[in-house]
Amino acid sequence: QKEVEQNSGPLSVPEGAIASLNCTYSDRGSQSFFWYRQYSGKSPELIMFIYSNGDKEDGRFTAQLNKASQYVSLLIRDSQPSDSATYLCAVAASGGSYIPTFGRGTSLIVHP
Amino acid sequence: GAVVSQHPSRVICKSGTSVKIECRSLDFQATTMFWYRQFPKKSLMLMATSNEGSKATYEQGVEKDKFLINHASLTLSTLTVTSAHPEDSSFYICSARESQGRDEQFFGPGTRLTVL
């Protein structure tokens, strides 16, 4: 059984701070890692994907992958109230024919 | 990013009727589409995986005769909820993945189904 674990939160951070969201996974064969943002009542939106160990930066977002420790994290710098949402981690084996496994999501609240 | 549309966005129907939800990839060809269901404040639940031109693969516990999936073209998949009951009321979301070798899924905006 492939598992993707996330702390459900809520994680509360003040505006302007760094929000750190973590995700661990059980399948060592996993090669593709995704972070989605889901606002209440809306569908998920892809914000980052990462395939290689290390950091990947895109604007205020940084994804960090450590395959040896089987975790992937998402850092949000200069957090804004508009970042308040549920963040879903998804993990898949590579190749395009594999079904990603989603975590239950972490609720982030950025307060002014 | 790739765009996926869903129609309708919201539907209210009477118990016992059938409802069809369309999922379209607008600017790419989707060899694989996924159908999810999400109850309020709960996580995404994968219902089925649909590959163009073949039968859908349903997750354990999902009734294939109740949730009919058709993926007739590379840009369109449909989910039909047959003989809907109030417990089928949920947020149904499709996602699409581009050609083999690309892993990113792009989600449609979702369809909120309310069965009276």
C-alpha cells in the first residue's frame, strides 16, 4: 500500500513569514513529486513539481526533495493571506503510466 | 499550464435520475483522465482512471455500473452517475494527464452535485 502522509494542520503563520509544509511517502520507487494548492470549494491547482533531489525554486515557492529520507517539502516565503489554502502532496512512480497517490493535505492559514 | 474544463459546474437533481459530467482537455491531448470525488473537508478520493479508447479502471469500492465512465476521445471523458441518491452528493473533480512520459495532472474546476 503506497502511502503519502501529511500533517493535516492547520498550520498558522503570520503574514510575511516562511510557511513550511512537509510530506513523507512510503514507496521508495517514487520518482515524481507534486504540490497542489486547493482553496475551499475549488479544485486543486498544480503549483510545483520536482523530480530530482535537492531544491527547486519558483517565485516564492521552493520544493525540497530528499529521496533517501523519503520526504518532500514546500516552503512558501513571504506568506500572504491569499496563500491560505489546503496544500496537497502527490507522489508517483515515473513514466506517465503510474497513478499518483495524494496525501490528505495540510491546511495553511496566513494571518495578517 | 494546461487547461481542463468541466461541465456542468453545479447540478441539482432528483433522486433516481442520472447525471452526466463532462471533462475536456482544452489545449492538450489527454491519454489519461482521472475522476475524483471529494466530500466536504475530506481528502480527494480517486474513483477511476480512464484511458482513451479503453475501459476505465475503477478503484476498490467504486461501483462501475453506477459510475459510468467513457473516454471516447483524447480530449473528452464523461462520468455518468446513474440512479443518483442523496449520498452521491459530492464534489466531483476530473483531472487529465498529457501524453505518456509526463506525470503532471491538471485538474478541472469540479462539479458540485446535489441529489435531493
